[in-house]
Amino acid sequence: MLVEVRVKLKEQVLDPQGEAIRRVLSGLGYGEIEQVRVGKLMLLEVAGTDAPEVRSRVEEACKEVLANPVIEEYEVRLP
Amino acid sequence: MLVEVRVKLKEQVLDPQGEAIRRVLSGLGYGEIEQVRVGKLMLLEVAGTDAPEVRSRVEEACKEVLANPVIEEYEVRLP
């Protein structure tokens, strides 16, 4: 089953990478792009057909490895 | 308007970062996670209310800055 994990910086955490991209875009004439936040998109191929079980395991993996819960938040999306 | 840009490596491009994550997960007992592909999730706050115009500008920005069209593919999602 293809599972999508979205990892974003928490709202209150500064995103210097996003700000750098915004500045570059602005310099190229994309001034209407007023904010950029950069996160990670992880696409996992997971064996198993029991969706709640797969979700629960992937959420565990997020907590343990895929996201840093101090500064990031994650979301798991199943098909 | 909040616009989501998803940048993924093209199917045929190797993803060593994803493979490294998969290996770590496997070592931690998540053997059922058989493949990991890592992409970028960019959330843009864009001034403007004309959705087709916003989409077209963000797609331009993807081609010019946000994605590397040689190895990556992008997708623009509007609300």
C-alpha cells in the first residue's frame, strides 16, 4: 500500500530555507509569492492490507525516525 | 491563497536518501516498509485570487527555481 507522509516544520518554527527560496523568487519577479515553507514528502511502499494497522505502524516510524517531534509535525495519508 | 507544490524524483531516478531511511527503518523492525522515496513539499502563500493565473505563475516558478526538471517532477495543488 502506498502511504504518504507529510512532514512540516511547526508553525512557530522559523524556516530559513523557505525564506531563502522566497527571496530568490522575489528577485526573479515572483513578488506575489509572499511566503514559502519547505517540508518533506515521503512516499512509502508498505506491505500489508489492514489500513488502520499500517497507519499505526507508519505513525510509530514517524515518531521514531521520520520526523523530529520537537520542531516538526507529521501527517500520514493512506489511499 | 495557499498553494502546495510537490516535488518528487522521477520514477527512474535512484533515491539514495530514501534507501538510507528504508535501511534504518528495516533495522528498527519496520521491515514491512519496503520502499521509501523522499520528495519536497513546499507550501506557498501567494497573493492573488485568480486560481488559473496563480497556478500558471507557480508552475513557472517550479520550472525556473523550485524543481530540477532533469531529475524531478512537480505538481501544483490549489485549494
